Amino acid sequence: MKKLYDEAKSILPNSFAKYSNFKVAAALEMNNGEVITGVNVENASFGLTNCAERTALFAAYTKGYRKNDIKQILITTEQDDFISPCGACRQVMRELMPDDALVHMSNNKGEIKTVSNKDLLPFAFTDEDL
Ligand code: THU
């Protein structure tokens, strides 16, 4: 877990958070050990902001990885509090990561709270509902 935390921490300065100044970084680990990172990228049209979790996941899918290739994701910020993924990211993580993938929410001290992907979004809307 230290490796994932260090990777996320190292790219945190790349966060483009010019409006909120709330920097977020995510490190996504594949089953083969590769780690793919992402940061939040904000926009003057605020709703177009992309969260760190989705940046990392979309980068992984761009490389050709798919749901069952993903092991876990760690998220961090500069804050004392543990980061909690937003609703949009929970929905995207639910579809793009396995239900039992681990989601590690950390703070600026490197302390970590862990939950499973499925526990983050009870009663989720999924492809089975279509
Ligand atoms: N943000 C993330 O990147 N991930 C989260 O889980 C929560 C929120 C970003 C979006 C925005 O750039 C900033 O944090 C403040 O909401």
C-alpha cells in the first residue's frame, strides 16, 4: 500500500485545481502490478471537471485494461481528512472496476481507510438495469 500511496503523492502536484485548490490524486493498481495514476483536472465551466479517480480509470481503459484487470485504487489529497470519492466517481468505479476491488481513501499523513467498491455505492444502477 505504501507504494500506491507514494505514487499518488508524487503526482499530486500535477493536479489542475485552479478553482477549488483542492488537489486530488489517484493510483490504480492492475493485477499485473502496473500502477496508473490520475489527478483532478478542473475547468472554468466547473461541471466539466474530471476527478482524479476517473482520470486514472480512463487512462487504464485507454491502455486496453478492462474491469477484471484492476486490483485496487488509492486516493489521496493534501487534507487532514480522508478523501471520499464523489457520487459520479462511485458510479464510474462501479462499472469499470470489479465489485470486490478495494478502494483506499487516505489523508495527508498516509493513513488509510479501505472499503470494497460495491460497498461504496449500495443499490447501484448497473448495466443489468438496462
Ligand atoms: N475531486 C476528485 O478529484 N475526487 C473526489 O473523489 C472528490 C472531488 C475533485 C473535483 C474537484 O476538482 C475538487 O476535487 C473539488 O471538488
